[in-house]
Amino acid sequence: MPIDEPNAPSYFLRSGAHTFTPTHRTSGAWRETEQHFSPIGGLVVHAVEQHLAARADDGLVMARITFDILGVVALEEMEVNVATIRPGRTVELLEATVTSGGRVVVIGRIWRLAHLDTSSVAGGDVEPLPSPAGLKPWSMQPTWPGDYIASLDVRTVRPPTEGRGTAWVSSPITLVDGEPSSALASYVGLVDTANGIAIRRSPREWMFPNLDLAIHLHRQPEGAWVGLDTTVVFGPTGQGLTSTVLHDELGPVGRAEQTLTIRPQ
């Protein structure tokens, strides 16, 4: 059962070496009786980083983080286990498995690459977004229920239109109570919000949950703000795609893709 604290300062409480209990801060957005995936993504990165902390520092960084969401994640205790699938000195693949209620609910895979100085050839990305400082707050609560959405500070760069949205997202809520989390874990813990900032149709009339989340990074994000420049496409046969250019306050850091299953409510 979730921790029933409406003002809980964290999305999760640690309940064991590899287990975590969600607070109500994780609830929503399709139903308030389930967890929003976004904090779970951050929790997985947090667990992977703790797994890596028990080893000697190899200097690798996370370059691709993917999640397959195998079903609705209830507001129940979860176990997160991490294993090395492909070891290497310059390239490594890790797998994180999230189990809840006796079944696997999320499988994450993380490619880690060598950290090298390639600044002399860096280039080719889009322009930075305007700073979130001074932008007006924008509430997602009229559209989306749940305490996760209510926990966010959202600032729109421009008014959202059908299938297009550009916004900054931040949260004062920590990932795991009493445990510091890295800038990357906190950042990833907000990226799944992208599917909700550029809706094509009202979620009261149509469902379009994402089955996965794939994050590709060309730079490690910094700071407390996640910039989402998002486009949503609905195809004619029940499939869709949410595509996002990811930013921090220094500029673009990568891209995210989410596969959607579209159906009427």
C-alpha cells in the first residue's frame, strides 16, 4: 500500500535493500489508483547508480536509458534489481528489473559509454530554449488527475497547441526520502511528463498511454529543470508517437521517444 501522506516530501520511501514503497505523490495520471511512470524512471536510475557505487569508478556515463512498461503499476511496494548484461571498459549494458505484486512491471536497459573530451568536434544540435526564469506557471491539473501532476512546477515557453508543447518542468519532491539523488536521476524522473504537455485529444475522451520511454543523451543534464520540446503524432490505426527534444538550462541534452497505444475511452 502507498504511504498515505498528502504532503509527503518524497515520491518513494526505502523499505529494504532493493525495495521501495510509493507515496501518494506518485499517483496518476490516467488513474489515481496507479503510479505515474515518471518517478519510477528516476527511481530506476537511482537504483542503478547505487549499484554502480558499490564498484570501482570506471568513468562511464549513461548514454541511452530505455524502459519497457509491461502494465499498470499499482501503488504498491516495488523491488528494483540491477544486473550487468554486457560488461566492458568503454561500453557497458545494464538491465534493471522492477517487480511489484508478484510480476515484472518494468524492464530498463542502460547503455553506458566512455566519458571522453570531444569538445573540439561538438555541434549539430538545436538552439537552447528560453530560460524558465520569468515564465508563467502553467497548471496541468485541469487536464490530468493525480498527485504526481500536482507536485510539478510547469512553465510553458509558448502556449500549447494540438500535438505541440514546449515547457520546463521541475519538482520540489525528492525521489527517495532521506537519500540524495543525482542530477541525472532527478532529471529522468520528470521526462515521462512529456506525453501530457502536448495532447492532441482530451484524455477524458481518448486514451493514449505510452508503452515505453527511450531516452538518448549526448550530454549529461544539469540543474533542476527539464526542458521538453514535444510533438505528438497519432497514426490512423491506433498507434502514436510522442517525440521530445530534451533540454537543461545550458541547452539541448538529447531526445526522448514514447510509443503510444490510442483508443477511445
